[in-house]
Amino acid sequence: MADAISGPSYLYNLLANELSVALYGDLDKTSENMGALTMMTIKDRKAAAAAAGPSSSEAPVDTSASARDSDTVFPKLESIGYQVGQRLIERLTKEHARFKDELDRMKFVCTDLWKYLYDKQIDTLRTNNQGTYVFTDNLFRPLAFFSAEGVDQYYPQSGRFIAFPCGIIRGALSALGIRCTVSAKVLSVTCCVFEVVVERT
Amino acid sequence: MQSTTTRQAPTASLPQRSMNPPDLPDPLFNLPPEVIPDPQPFIALCGLDFVHNATHRTIWECFASNRGADRLPILYQIVPADHEYPVSKIKKSYEYGTVPGGILKKNWIRKHMLEVPALVVLFADLEWDDPAFAEKKIACSSKIATVRASLAGRSTRIALVLVQSRPHTFAPGEPSPDSEKVNGLCNSCELTLKQVFFLPNNDQLMGYVIRLETALSEMVQQYYLNESKRVRGHRDAVMRMASQNLSLLVRHQFKIGYFNEFRQDKQTSLKHYQQAYLNLQQIRQDGGFEVKTVAMIIMYRICRLSFRLACPVDAISNFRKHLEVFRVYKGPLDLAYQHEAWLFRQNYIFGVIFDEAIQSGLSAIPSENPGVYFTKAADHMKLRQKNCLQFPPQQLSFVPTPPVDGEFYGQLILSVPSNSTEVPIAVYLQNCERAVNHTGWMIYLLNTAIAHFRKHRCNRTALMLFNRIGDEYSVIGAYDKAQALFSQGLAEYRKSKWSVIFSQLLLRQIRVSALIPNVAEFIRSTLEAICGESYLQQNDRLQLQETLMQILSGDRPDFRNLLRPQSQMAYQKWGSLPPEALLCVLDMDNVFSCVECHCSFDRPSFAAHEMITMTARLALTSPLPIPFSELQVVLSNPAYNSSCVVSGDTAHLNLVPDRVEEFKFQFQPLNEDVGRRISISKIILKMGTADKSSFILVWSHFGTTERPRQTHCAGFPFQLTGNESVPELQTSVDIIKRPPKVQVTAAAQELLLVGETFRLPIVVHNHEAALISNVQLHVACDDHGAVGKVTFASTGSAATFINDSTSPLSDIPPGESVDAAVLIRCIMGLKTRIRITLTYDLTEPSFQCAAETTILIQSVNPLQIKFMSRELHSEEYSSEKHVLPAGEDLIYFTVIRNASPVAIVLGAAELKFPEESVERVTVTPSYLTGVQLIEDEEAQDVWFLRIRAKCPPGSLIPMGPFVLTWNRRGSDQPSAMTFIPVPDLQVKSAHSPVKVYLTLPTQVTQFEPLNLAYGIVNSSEQLLDLHILLSTNDEYVLHGEKETHVRLGPHMDTVVHCSIVPINVGYMRLPEFEIQCGPDVDCREWIDAHLPKTVFVMPKNISSGDASVDRLMTTNVV
Amino acid sequence: MALCIGVMGAENQPLLIKISPNIQDPIKFHFMLHSALDVVEEKSQPLPKTPGSISGADLRELYLGLLYPSSDEVRVYGYCANTRMKMILIVEASNTTLRDNEIRTMFRRLHVAYSNMIMNPFYDVGQPISSKSFHDFVDSMIAAFGVGKLVNPTLYSVEMEYFEDVPTLTGIRLLLRS
């Protein structure tokens, strides 16, 4: 099967548009690829961190770096991620045998989807067998470039980069028939933990 | 099977079961009733006097009753001994080559099931010791002979059962002890021993009967095996013929199969039935009536056996092949309905068998369940009806006698008068067919199918069948039933968004509603059908709307376009409607109407003095404009309703397709609604003329409306993510208080002190344009955790401190300020917010407003109080454990430290103690009164006390409280009085016999001699010899004796003097004082506790400083 | 010629239904598709098997094969994606040229087209499909299917489809700002 659309680059373009509009309100800054966006984002964060001073280095939390982010940008990014995940999973599962159960679907998200998105698998998947699944990615790509200098300078901002993946997971699972809530936590600079709680009716 | 209560001789008969439901007769291809039950071996019982002999009746009941699954399948029948059995045909000249009259004789099954027994059992009451044994034996043998004669030519077995009431010890079948008698009986009856049984008539009769039944069953098996072998012989003969007679072959195969069914040998039966079926297919009669009938019978048995053998898949595939084989045999065109009738019957029969199998435990799946076959049966019934009705009914010139069944299955003999030879038989048969209630059958079949589909999780298929039933109902004119079914279907398809089906169904619903006539349903469905999302043709929508407009304008609709053939009927029915039928209220919830109606408040909340604004939007998606007469929004408080109405006279209620009309409503909130929520409960839209026809469309349940539709987000062409950008309807609104125009200023700039009364000044400035009255100042704690720890009081006289205080203020003219204050008292140090609320009334217009402010207060406890005690002569101060001797003079200190940054002034201090345990030695005036303490300063007060000697050692003396009066420096408020708990005193238990005291002068100077006077008291009751040692060191020069002997009588004292000259400046160690006074007296502890160890030495030429240095400073505080 | 192709969403709502233009009574096919969903659901989520019952094989393949035993008139084939998107194909029973494998291939191609189509960010997943190229693709399936060899697949590739619905990039810009 020849997939004419190259998935990731299309996704990242979409993401790039959204991110820049959401965060800067100006499309002119939109870059053509994710790499440029990444650079710019870091630059901007540096400035923001400098402006905010020492108060910004508070204990890092999952997805709430600032009130503005959590109120408007995160839901929006999450929602875009949802759309992307929902559509992407159709493409990825079309050659896959029918899933047996919930765990089978989770595994697919952890392996195939993650590989497609980030060129690596989720490192560990744990579950309590009661509808809670925990995915741990020890080297989460969107956070990987943060740690270049080996300092935790951007750790507080890392939460901004996991709203979109959260949405992707939620969208993918929703398309596979699992309604769930997804939350994520950045443990250290590159290690991200996603918690999926399946809604039981 | 048998009624045991009847007094008539019970006879076995066929179950009166037919495949047809009772009220739906249909003779065509009806399955003969004798084919339906499974064959059971048939045993005739004779010699039982059922009427007169109670024993015989019991025996019969044992045979006939409780024939459950645990009993062998046997059919019993009582026959008289001289019963005439069907005569056996002598087939010695069987000509296998002749063509028989048909395939299966109709009476054959019945004959072998009910008429020709496999075994005749003769019952006889015969005891071994019967005196008339010989006579009875002869009677028995004659009866046997009669039976045997009657069964001439048949291989039916005969058995003899002797009913014996006397007990005997051997089982039936065993040789009796009196073998001579038995043998005699056998010989006279020409029976073998195996054919004679004994039935003891006692309590265990039932058990014996069952054992007997098993024995009889073996004989029966043998009989049927022989029979099948006999027929097999015939078959083989037929097969050997050069030109095989297929009809005979089918017949023989069937018979072999049937005999094997008697034996319960299902596998063999199945094999032979299948063989019969194959042979039948070779008989080419172009789908002749007879072949189809026989095929049906054989297939019935095959499928039944397959299900019995737990091979449902085989049954289904056999059945499917069966249909496939006969699909092409359609027969003559004018009797095409017969083929459909046959197909209907096949599917119906199979459905019934399938259903039976499910009831006995088979589980089916959605794609294979009886419902599928019942549906197909209904399909064929429909075609059958169509095929039959396509021929115009013709009157026949004669009345034929009803057709007579022929000798063979599938043969019908029609006696036609000889003079009308060319009477078209087909016409006659068609006329017969018209009598069949096809529609009734279809409804019955579909309902059965629905039940099965529902059971097998096929709700969608079931729903489709509902609609088909609705169609059938509307064919026969049961429009109201049809309408109920359509409504059900509409709701489901609307929900599942299958719009094409929905629209089609809607059209049927409209037609049926017009024919009932049900005006409300008609209007509602029409409104839905003409909406823009409808999948109906534009032309249909136009015509529907034209009809609707006719009704709205009060005319009688003609329905010409809608219901072409029945339009006249509907027209007449509408004409006879009572006028009030055209006035109805239509519930528009859950309806995708062509009128869309939404109403929303412009904001989520409004203040009491504002006008509430609300916008209603109407949009129309029908092909033509519709005029409306009135729009009303009903709110939860009906008082506003008059403000929320627009009528067509004043507003533009003539809606035009694809344009959104907006209607603004505004009204003043009532004072009673302040603080409450108003919601939109309904929207009412009226259409039609008031006098002739009026329809009121009502929308409620706004919050649950499913689809805010495109029209509401016009101008927003793209939606990226779901419903994100669809504006939410504001269906309820909060009425909040009018915002105040009064400024309340308060600030607690200072720290509050715990216990003091703090006056918090509050300034109220009136920015309102008018005088405010009924002004109330309310203060309370904002933080739940601090409630009760901070109390408030108004500034009036005799204020009481409570958790929230309200104080009235005077009316304030516009632009002016009023100073108020509130008193605050904290009972502990804390940091909390307090809320100050000012409520006031405005008179013109009348509002109640409230202004609110919160301030942060912080309080600290200024008093840090320490209690210290010591014995008069001791150097040791104890602030934690107050362990003191009784009877000694004590000094008790209170140390008051100001722990707050606020300066305080101390007032009176009083130490309370129990007078009966403690007395005051000297009364000194309090030093504290008037003392000011700034941060970290301390003040001490002292009491000279003595514990009364009567207090037992070790007991605790409760002290306190210590009452201190104090105030913030410069405060105009009354002083605070603080009660401080005081630690208990404990009476010292040990008592030293010798006490030593040393008093040091206030000032010691370098190189000046210091006299040390050691006072020694003997507090024991005996004379003590004391050896006193003074050890020295090099910090001073000691003058006097280092070692002294003192003798002290009881309660006497003495003083030992010595003098030292300090050499160094600073702290100097004093000589160590040691008393040795015998082994049983130890006063080291006392000395350690009471004698000072060091003294501070001043340089020689420096004066001793201020005389007012506190006298206690001289004591050592290391 | 295929008689009818239906694409249904996860909630069994119709996304696209195409019926051969030669059909006189298309509503019948709507009913047929709707009823067939019962079987699709059953086959894609089979209950645990009990011995002695009638049940199909445990299908882990997305292609579900014949839904009903072939009737006199039509054969109904089903397909259920992992995302519970369902496709149903109805062909004439007399069309004996169609083999199971060809039906399977055809469903796969439909699935590819669908998964490409939903990449259009302006399409709401679960809403009726309006994409012209997807419509054309299904039409071609209906027309071409069974006539002989399948038409060269690349002809119907729906790549770049999402640009069709978006007139200019300014469209996106406006949207994102709102």
C-alpha cells in the first residue's frame, strides 16, 4: 500500500501552525518544520524564564506551567492531538488483525503508534487490570532536545509539550473504542509518564 | 398424553397439532399432522378392565402417566381382546414394475403409528395358587388365540402379563418355582417363556411397570427391525429392476427410515430419508404438487433429525439445498402462487423446527436464527399474495364440491361437474386462494420473526420488520396500528441517523396520519419532512408544504398529490373532523423540524438593576415561507411571560426559508428573583389562523438539544474540532445583586494582640447618587478554620464578642463618609482574613445592595510567662519542676516577657493559690503595675510563700491562675485581663537532717576579704556530731579552719565562719563544703542544691555600679 | 456490477451509501445495509463460543466475508475496521465471477481510501462523507467492480485530498484565529 501522505510531516505542520497561533497569536512566525519550531520555542522559553525570574522554578507539575497555558492552550493542543490520533489510528490499524481486548489495543498504541510518531516504543506499560494503564517513555522525543546542556532549566516548561501527545493517545484509543482520560507527568527532563484511565460505563 | 381421569377407555391418538396458528387456516401445502410427531413404538394393551377394576386402572396409569424424558418413548393403547387390527395386504404377487398411484400413501404413517401395534400385551389376573388355575389358563390361551388370529399376516409380537397380588420373590422373567405350571401355560398359549411376564401388584407397582416396560421395549425393537428389513427386501427387489420405479424406491426408503425412527436409530433413519430425498429428485415432474409435498415431508423429517442429532449446520445446509433444488420448479404461470406458497411453507416449517431446537437448548446467531426463516416465509407470502391477486377474480358458473384428499400425499381430487369440462381449474383454485388471509399470515410471521431477532441481538433487523408490519397494516386499513409502529421506527432511525430510511418512513407516517386522521401527527411529521435535511425529493416537499399551507389557512386539504388512490377517503375523513381537532399542541422536542427555534440569554448573569436581554432565533428550512402568528418564550417565573411575547401583527414572524430571524426580548428582573436563577422552560410558536386551525409548537428541554445546527454558526465555514466552536445556548441566567456604589475601607495596619480588644476603624463612603438607608455593617471571619478563634463586637456599650457581628449605621447622604469601627478579639495568635460586608437599601428605585471587602489580620500573643521557684536559701531556680520542701520559705517568680513587637503596659498582677496549702510569708507590693515592656523585655514579680508543713510529702498543690491585667500602650480600650495557668507545686519528699545555708554579700571585690558564714541547722531529732571539711583551691586565700568539729543538738543551729581573699577577677569557685556526720546521715544532696558554688569578683578599683541593679542579679545564674 | 456499497461509522451511523444507479428501489438497500449491521456487529465481536451452537469462526480478519448465506437475489459482504468503521458490499447473487479474494482486495482499497480521506482535518470523523474524490472512488468501485480486471488503483488515489476543500491558505488562517 502506498500511502501518499507522509503522516508525520503533515501532522507537524498542523501542529506548528496551531502551536504558533496559540502561543504567539501570530501566524507569521510559523516555521516550515518542527525543527525550526523547536528552536524557536526554546528561545522563547529562555526569554520567558529570564523574565519570570526565580519564581518560575517552582516544583514542576504535569500540565500547568501557567494559568494562560492551562486555560486555553492546553485544551486546544489536546483537542488537536485528539483529532490527529483519531485519524492516524485508522491508517495504522488497517492492516492489523482485529484486536482481542483492551490490553491488545493499549499495546498497539505503545508500540506501533509510538514508533510511528516518535521512532521508538513506549518503554514500559503497566496496568492495574481495572482500567488504569501507565505508559512510561524514558526518552520522550519531544522532550529529548531539552536536556542538551544537562541542566533542568526548561523542566518547568516541559509540560507544554505533552498536551498534544496526550490528545493523540486519547484520540487513538477513542477511535479504537476505548473512552478514556489521559493525563501525563514529566518526571525528569526526558522521562514522561502517561496515565490512561478508561471510562467504564 | 392421556387423561387418566376419564372413565372411557383411553385410546392413544395423534396430538392435535397443526403447523398453522389457530386463526390462520391455510390448507395449501399444510404439513400433515401425522408427520409432525416423532414416531413412538406402539404397544396395544388388552385384557385390562379400565372401568371396573381398580387394580387394572392403576396399572394403566402407571403405563400412561409421567411419560417424561426418563421413560422410554412408547405409545400405549388399551384395546379389547377381540380388537380388529388392520388387515395385512398379502403382497405375494407384488409387481414391482407397475406404476403405483402415488409416492406415499396418506394412511401409512397413521397406520403404523396408531393402528398396527408392534406388540400386543395380554393382561390376566392369575395367581399360581388360584384354585381355578386350569380354567383361567384355558381362558388365557383362547384370548391369545383370538389376538393372534386378528393379527394374521403381521409379525406383531404377543406377550402375556400375569398380574399377581400375592407376594413372590422372583423377578419378572425368571422361571417360577412352579415351573410346571408355567410351562403348561406357555404351551397352552403357544408362547415361549420369554413372552410371559409377572407383574406383582404391590407398593412398588410403578417400579415393576418400568422394568416390564424395558423388557417389552426389547421385543418392540426387534419387531421394527424386522419390519425395516422386510421393506428393505422390497426395496432391493425394486432396485434390481431394469427400469427402476423411482416412486416405489422413494416409498421404501422412506418406510425404512420411518421404521428406524421407531427404533430411535436416528442415524440410520437419516441415511434412508436422505436416500429417499435423492431418489425423489430424480422423479422429474416439473415441480409437481405431489413431489413438492413429499419432498416437504421428507425434508421435515431430515431437518428434525439433524437438529435432534445436534447437527444444526447440517440441517441448515440440507434445507438450503432443498430450496435450491426446487427453486426452478415454478409450475404453471397461473398457479405461480402455489410455488410461493410452497416456499413460504418450507421456510415457515423450518423456522418452527429451528425454534423448537432453540427451545431445547440450541443457541443461534444473528445471521442464523429462526427469525431469518420466518422473514423469508413472510416474503414468500407476500409474493404469493401478489401472484394470486394479479388475476382478476372470475365468477364460476358452478359451485364445485370441495376438493377431496386423494389416497397419496400431494394428490388432490377435484370433482368437477361433467357438463362443464372446460372449466378453468386454475380460476377455481385462484378463488380458493383468495380466501387465505395473507396479510394476517404476514403479520403473524413478521411478529414471530421480530421476537426471534430481538432475542438474537438483531434490533435493527427487527426494526425493519416493524416497518413491514406497519406497511401490511396500512394495506388492510389499520392505519392507527401502522402509525404506532411507524412512530417507533421513526424514533429509532432518527436517533441512529439513517436519514434516507427515516425520510421514507416519514412519508408513510404522513400518509397514514392523513388517513386516520391524526392531525397532530400529520402536522408534526410534515414539519419534519419538509425540513432541509429531509431526504425527500424537492417536489414531494413542495407538495407536502402546500398541503400544510391549506390546513394552516383553514381549508380542507385535498391530499391529491399525497395519497393518490385514497385521497378521496382522507378528504372525507378530514371533512368530518370536529373543529377542535384542528387546534392542537405539538411537542417539538426530538423532532428535526423545518422550524428551528432557539432562545438564549445574552449573558450568563444580569444584575438586579439591569434589563435582562434575551434573543430568540427562528430559522426555516422548508421550501416555502411559513407565517407564524405568535412567538412566546416561557420562563421559569411566569411573571415575565408578558414581556416575552411577540405576535405576527407587530413582528416579522413570516419566516422565509434559510434566513434566521432574531427577536430581542428585554425585561426588568423582579426584586424577588435577585439571587436566583431564571431559566427558559419553553418556547411556544403558534401558527395557523386563530379561528379555524391553530397549532402550537412547543419546545422544551433546551439543555439537551442535540444539534445546534449549521444556521447557528453561519459565517463560520470550517469546524476544525467537533463542537468546539458552536456557541453554547444560554438557557438560564443568574440574577445577581446590583453592584454597590459604596466604598468600604478598612485596614488593620497593626498587629493584633491576643486577648486585647482591638478597635478596627472602618470608613464607609457613599458614592451613590442618593441617600442610603438601613445600613448594616457585618463582620465575620472569612476563613472557616479561624471561626471561633476570632470574635467581633460592635463598638456600642457592653459589647459582647461573637463570631459575626452586625452593627447598624446611620443613613448616609450621598457623597458623605461615615466612620465606623468594629472590635476584634483573638483568642490565639493567627493570620486570617475577615470579611466586612455592608448592606444598604436604596429607596428610589428600590434595591438592596451589598458592598464587601476583606482584610487580612494577624495576631500574636504578647505575653510569654515563665514561673520560677526556689527555696529561700537555695541557689537553684526551677522553672519546670516546682519541687519544694514543705515548711520552708520559698520565693516564687513570675517572669513576663513581651513577645510581640507592640509595647504593652502592665497592670495589676495576682497569683492565686490555695490558702489551705500555701501561705504567704511576706506581702510585698506588686512591682508590675505601670511597667511598660517593649519587644523582648521582661518583667518579674515575686511572691514569698511557704508550703504549710501539714502538706504530705510528694503531694501536688494546684496553683493559679495568674491573673494579669495589661493593655496596649496608648490604647483607649479597656485593659485586657489574661488568665495564665500556673504549674502545680510538688511537695518535696526527702528530708535532709542537716541543712546548710550560706549567704553571700551583694558585692565581692578583688583582694578584699570575703566572710563566709555557713549556717548549719540540725533539723533531726537527735544529737549530731558533724565533721566539716573545706577544700580550697588557688583562686583565693582562705583564712580560718579548714576542718571543724561541731556538735549539734536537735533543732539547734550554729554558724561556721571562714574568710577568703579573692585573687582573680571574674567568677571564682567557692570552697567546697563537706559535712561528715555518720553513716546514716547524708546531706550531700542538700549541700549540692543549696550552697552557691561560685561568686563573681569585681576588680578592686571599679565601683559596683548602679545601686538599683536588681537585687537578684547578684545570685549566680550560670 | 456491485449493487451497493455502504460505509458506516463507529456508532453505526451511515457515512456514505452508494447504490448502483440501475436500482429501482434504493430504499430497500438502505434497509438491507442497516439490518446487515446486526450481523457485522455480531461477527466483529463474537460472543464466546459454546459447543453445539451455530457460530462462525473467530474472525480476527477485518474482512468478515459473507454476512448471510447467499440468498436468491444478493450476496452481502462485510468489513469492520479496528476503529469500528464498517463497510458493506452488496452484489448480485448471479454475479459468480467475484471471488472472495477480489472482494477482500476491494474492501482493502476502500479502507485505504477512507483512511486517506479522514486525514482531511476539515472532515469531522463520524459525519457523512462529502469528499468528492471519495465519492468518485466508490462510484468507480460500483461501476467497475466485477466487470473484469480492477481499474488501475493509482487512478483513484485520494492523496492531497484535503486541499480540495480548502480554497486558500487564508482559509486556515482565518479559522485558526477565531
